[in-house]
Amino acid sequence: MSRERLRSFYPHAGFVIVYLLWGINLASLKIGGREWDSLVFNGLRFASMIPILWVYTYFYYRSRSLKMQIAGKDLLLICALGVLNAVGMEALLQYALQFSNSANGAVLGRGFMPVITVLIAVLARQVRLTWRICVGIPLALFSVVVIVSGGAEGFHLGGETLRGDILLLMRSVMGAIYLIGMNRLVLKYPLPLLISFEMTAGALSLLPFVLMRADAAYFSAISTTGWISLIYTSILATAVGFSLHNWSLSKLGPFKASAYGYLLPVTAAIAGYFLLYESISIFQCLGGIGVLTAMYLVQRDRTQTIKRDQRSEQTTNL
């Protein structure tokens, strides 16, 4: 294998490592949630990232001789998204996992976000209806019913994970809103600045809960396993995972990168099996396959639409 070809392989390997880290992180969040209050856990997690992010952002702007500035309305938006991410997504995800399992968390809590995003875009008339969307969205919704209703004992309504699965779906809806809001900003500002403001706002929103609920006695009651969970989530899943994800994204682009998101349910299920001794029913497997198939159809439709628009624009310029 030539050196150039080997280098082209690195971003692909980077995404595989990222989704392996994030799959394990779902199990880590569940383990940590047994001892930590989810708001305290994520408050410490977000706060630990602030110095690293702002130092990186400072040198990013300095190396490019850029001026660090952002419009007032955009600052309000990114701060609101930071609060939504910290409280409505990450803290809710960890809480919901206490009533569900890692595989459901991967599919319902994160993997379902692209489908909901497209559904919102269709309702807002930002995306035209195609056969892939017409097939993909109903398939995804039906598959969610199968996942939510199919516990370890087979297909039934009101399963033991129903409470957690509903919360995970709520998390996906919030995640879709987050993606739509962030999409308005990433075209205007460098990503390091946006993430730094987002994490800072998220940490500040969780700070009151940390101060009210955590004291010396609280911290001393956390076991070594609980601290390892926090360290893993903060350093490997957040710092390393975020950095490697963005580096690979810059090399491959968003379309190729989106395909690697399908690895998350697989890595999360494997991590849940080995770390949490979770079992996965046949209905959950079938529902997960249905959601991933729907995601593939919807994402493929969006990719082809954008490619057609790009070709049309190039033809017009000629």
C-alpha cells in the first residue's frame, strides 16, 4: 500500500475509532448514572472541557490571524443550543439509559435524529417529498414501535424499557432541533468558537445543580468505577472523540461521514453486552435494522438531491 493511499485511509479509521469510543460511552453513561446524578455528572463533564476548548480556540484564531467575534443574535442562539444540548440531550440521555439499554440508546436516543431532522424539514417545506422519504419515515416510525414494545420476553406493549425509550425519543427530537439550529451557524463561524460557546453555556446552565446537589460527602460516596466513568466520558468520549471526529470530517466531508453513524448501534450493543451484560431481543434487532434502513434511505436521498443541485449550479456557471 502506497504512503498516499495509506494516508487516505486514516480518516476512515478515525471515524471507526470515534464511534467505538461513543458506543462504549453509552455504557459508560449508564454505569456512571448508577452513582452520579445526571445533572451533576454532565455539569462536571462540560466544565472540565471549557479550558481545553477555549485554549484550542484561541490558538486556532491566532494561527489564522482571525478576529474572535460573533453577532449578538447568533451568540444567543449558540448559548440556547448549549443549554439544550447539556440539559435536554446529554443529561436526559444518561437519565433515560437508567430505564432502557445501550442499544436502544444508540438507535432511539441518537441514531433516530437524522430521520426526525428530515421530517421537520419536510413539514417546513425545506425538503421535497421523494419515494425514499415516503418509505423511510414510516419505516422508521414503525421500527421505533417495535423497539419500544419488544422487550426481552418478546413483542408486547408497556415493556420494562418503555419509560426510558420514550425519554430517548424525546432526546432525538431535541437533537433534531439542535442540528437545525447549529446548521444555521456552522456556515458563518469556525466550529471551535461555536463549540466553546456551546460548552460554556451548557456548563453554566448545569452549575446551579452541581452547587446544590454536590458536596464533599457526595463526592466521597462516588466509587472508583463512578470516577472512571466520568473521566472516560470527559476525556476519551468528549475531548478525543470530538477532536478526531472533526478532523476526519474535514478530510471526508459530511456525506461520507454520515455513513459511519450507522456503526453506533452496533458498537453500543457490543459494549452493553460485554460491560453491562445486557441481552438484546429479536424484536430490538429487527427494529434497529428498520431504523438504520430508514436512515440510509433518507440520508441517500438528501445526498443525491444536493449532488444534483451542485451539478445544476456548475452547468449554469458554464
